[in-house]
Amino acid sequence: MGKGNKKAQTGQFTKTHYAWKQGMAAWEVAEKISELSSLFSVAPPPLPSSPPPLPTP
């Protein structure tokens, strides 16, 4: 899935593109295919390892 991931990140392949895989009866938009839907989900950044310092008065 490396090439697909890179193309999704650069916008060359979007969730509205049609895709097909063996076993599917018809083409479907990529966001509805379970193996591809994760390419389009936006994950939040990781939490910081420690909280920010408190302001000093």
C-alpha cells in the first residue's frame, strides 16, 4: 500500500476516485473500500511527552 499512501498524501489519489478489487461486483469510491479508507483518515498529532510548563506570575 506504499504507492497508494504516497499518492493519497500528495492528492494524486483521493477518496472520491473510483477503485475496484477482485471480488467486487462494481467500481466504488475509494473511501467506501475498507482497505483504502484508512488512507484518507486524518490522525491527530501525538500527545506531547510532558505537559507544557505553567506560566510564572
